[in-house]
Amino acid sequence: MLKSIANSEYPLLWIIFHIALGVISAISPIPLIVWFYSIAVISFFGVIKSSDNPSYLILYTVYLISFELLARMAGTSPFIPYELGKYLLFLLMVFGIIMFESKSWIGFLLLICLIPGLMIDSSGKVEWLDIVFNVVGPINVALVVWFFYKKKISVSVFSKVFLLATLPLISVLSYTFYRLPDFDDIDFELGANSVTSAGFGSNQVSTALGLGAFLVFVIWLNKWKLTGYRWLDAIIFLVFTVQGLLTFSRGGMFGTVVGVVVVLFFLARSSQNEIKRFKLPKVGKFVVPTIV
């Protein structure tokens, strides 16, 4: 099923599906739970069959963990755990390291260095959720380094990673839109506004929307498929950006700006060195309306 999404000849249909999924999730969490576990179970057989190629496992991991924020907003816990990304990334990276016999002394060393921190508790008040929140993240970084060490990912797979990471964020965007009240009822201040983030944490929502804007920008820049229409991809980028700015949570959108600047900087340098892989488009006609 995951291959059908990643390789679809009609990507706009999957965009519409994920928009609808976000709206429905704002009404009831049940369809999201059903969809998540349907994909998780059915596509896992594809992961097992692809024992000679880690690409499918990478796509599977990216798509599922990208649902974490939408699951939180829809209130799917405990059916979809609150720290979904950390649990799932841990399990799938361990599975991948064993399945593909990955070897990395750097990742292994990072993991060993984290062990003492798990054994020291001067306060006597550390609970399981404290460990998950503070330690599982760095552990996952070590496992990711271990798994990806010296693995080559094709441009085709990389483009699908961006697509599958973006789709659940489009659901977050549509969820936010559905829950957005009339502007006349919003009291805008010079601070984060949870009303414009669907009543959820404005920092988390703005970060997700900012990440969505960045991913769509890279997809558009590389002429990869998102909707199948470049003008529509540009509109989605604009909507992600505007909705992220409406949260007045600066962190997420600042990350987007930095990401876009870094990408353009390196592409500009590559063109100066006569590396012809990219031809920089005129982004002004999309950036200016977004700024306005």
C-alpha cells in the first residue's frame, strides 16, 4: 500500500485523501487510528520482503512517524502512543540494524556513552516518561547513525522520503484549518497563539507547519512530484507558511527560513562551480506573495 502512495500516477488524489483525513481526525480519532494501523500492518510485509534493500524500511519509517503530531492533536492515545516517533523509530532502527546487518562504530560508541545516564538518578524521582522524553531521543540519534552509516540513497528514494513526510503534515494543516475560528474572534497578541494552532501547542504546530513548508519548497525546487502541478505545489507552500505565521510561534517558521536560505546558498555555490545538476528558478513570484 505504501508503494501505491509513493509511486502513484495521480498524486493529487493522495493529497486530497490526506486533507480529508486531517478534517475527519478533527471530528473523530477513529478513522486515523484505522488508517495508521492498516498501513503499519499491510506495509510491514513489504518491509520484510525487501530484505535486500533498506529503501522500503526508510519510507515506511518516515511515513508512520510523521503522523505523531496529528495523532496527538486528534487525541488517539493510548491507541497511537503520545511519543509515537520515539517508540517507533527505536523499534524500526533496531529492526533495520539486525535485518541489514548494519555496522557503525560511531553509532555504537554514541549508544555506549548514553548508558551511564540511564543508571544515574540522584533525585530518586525519575519515571519512565522522563526517560522517554529525555534519553530515548539521543538513543535514536545513535541508532540512526548506526543504521544509515555508508548507506547510499538514490535521488528517487530521497524524493519519496520528502513526499511521504509531507503528506501527514498536510493532514495537520487541514486539521488546523478546520479548527480555525473566525478571525474576528481571535485576539492576536505579540506572542504564541494556541487558537490559530487548533487549540494545541503552538510551538509544536508551527514547527510541523514550518517543516511542511520547507519540504514542499525542496520538492518544488527539485521538480519532484507532490500534486503533479507546480503552481499547486507553490500554493501549498504558501498556505503552510501563512498558517505557520498565524500561530505567532517564531521557532518553527524561523527554522523554515534558515532551511530555505541554506538550500539556496548551496545551490548557488554549486552553479558557480559549474555543477549543472540544478538550475535555480525565479522564486520571487512565489516568495513575494507569501511575504505579503
